[in-house]
Amino acid sequence: MLTKKQINAVEAEKNWEVKPRNYYLTRNRKPVTFTLKSKHTDKYPLLWFDPEKNEQRALRYATNQNTPFQDEQKGEVTLGHIMFRDGSLMVPKEHQALQKLLSIYHPDNGLRYNEFKPAEIAKDELVDLEVELMAMNVAKQMEIEQVEAILRVEHGSEVLNLSSKELRRDVLIFARNEPRTFIALAQDENVMLRNFGLKAMEQQIIDLSPDQKTFKWKKNGKKLMTVPFDENPYTALAAWFKTDEGVAVYKSIEKKIS
């Protein structure tokens, strides 16, 4: 079965277009110079697994050859360096072997560098805008209790000092700035249960022991649950609220909470 990278390579070869190509280092790195591995050695392998031949093939950039595959290169070869300057590299259309090495076969493609593709960048930006719009629409339609629960994840008990208008403003800002995180929280039912447990603590209905291992009733000190080892107490409490015993306690707290 072909990997995604191998499938992409087959498609890239099939639809290859002769044109100038630009490449840039990932993570917005812009060193004065950066040299990419350009030939296979035992110490620093540069290989491509050919699914048709079912074997590993050595790669090598030779300025006087028309292929990046070492086994296809003939005669005397002139090895070349692959050097990025200020984080980018422009390869003219005449240098097809280098382009194919960088765009299709080099194992560092997508890791250390990417090919600049305006259409794909525009597509990614459109997806980001759509996610942002969806997150803000969800935030706008939320009940204030859910708004409070989500913001408590970010701001803790500071939400208690915010008015409803401030809460709605802050949740829209959160949804705009971190839409994927916001949507994940909005879809997480435990967020509401965590908030419920925190409110019960703040209103002194339940209590958490100083070692954060046991929840108890505040009034009589009777034990409710033990926090599993190495778990966040409120995450564990939220999960416990969904058990048979926890549901009964939840309903009891619900009657007392304001």
C-alpha cells in the first residue's frame, strides 16, 4: 500500500509543470545561509523508496544531470550544493533535476522547507477564515453559562468579576484568535462539568483537600470521591459526575448552587 507521500509523488510526476519554483524554510526561519542535504552517504542517507521498483534509491543533486536519482546519472557528475539564502531559494525552470528533487523526492520537504504555492496558501487561508467564522458564530449563539465555562478554562476564577457583556466580548475575541481551540472546548461536554465543580467549590458546597486528592462535602466533611493519581482534580470530578454515584451528587449540588 502506497504512503500519502508516495501517492503525492506519483501525482506530482504525472502533472509536472516546467516553470520557475520558489522554496522557503519552515517555521519562518531566515538564516543568512542554510545548506540542505544534497547527496546520499552512509552517514547522512538521502533516499527515496520507489514503490514501482520496490527498493530504496539514492538521491544526489548533480548540476550536469537531468535526474536526481543516482542510479540514472551517467558519466562524470558535478555535485552541487542546495543553499537557502535568507530563508528562501529560487530555482529557475532550467534546473528540472533540482526542482524535482526538492518538490517530489527530498525527505526534508514539508519538514525543513516547503515549496511556495500561492494557490495552496490561499486555500489554507480560506479554510482558516471559515473556521474563524464558524467559531465566532458558535460563540455568538452560546448561552452565558457555556460562555463562562469556556472562559474559565482560559482565565480561571477571573470570570467571576466580569459582567455578561464582558464575558460575551471576551469569548468572541477568544473564538476569533484561537478558533480551533475554542471549537474543541465548545464540543467538550466536560468543560461544563468542570465549571460546575468549580462553582460548587467557590460557593463552598464541596471542598478539595489540601493535597488535592479528595473531594468532600464542605458542610460535614463527608468524602465524595478520590482523585485518581496524576489527574487534574476538576477533570476527574467532571468525569465522576457522569457515573451513577456522581449523577446523584450532581443533582444534589444543583439544588444548592446559585
